[in-house]
Amino acid sequence: MKNFIITLISMILIGIASSFYLKPNIPTEKKLRHVVAFKFKLGTTPEQMQKATMDFLNLNLRCRRSSL
């Protein structure tokens, strides 16, 4: 009976230790903050779509905060 309890406790400890070892690496900081999707009206030209996209991308340069 004593050997059974020691074996059982040993197996439980080995199981717990191996579960920590096999834990996947979870990043501490998320990279994605948000997603922006554009939906254009049916008559929008490709040039207008490109201009709207570029204007949005350039907002990052024009609207920088000192805290970022």
C-alpha cells in the first residue's frame, strides 16, 4: 500500500511537471491592435481606392502622439 501511494504521488508530480514543459509559448504582448477594412461604393475608381488607402496609411505620419 505504501509503495502504491508513493508511485501514485510520483506519477502525479511527473504529470504536473511535464504539463508545464509542454505548455505552448504564449506571447506576453499582442502585436495586433485593431484592423481597418475599407468598403467602397460601386462606382469608385481604382485610383480613388488607392488614394483613400494611401491617405489612411499616411495618417500614422501626420497624427503621431509623443506617448506612442
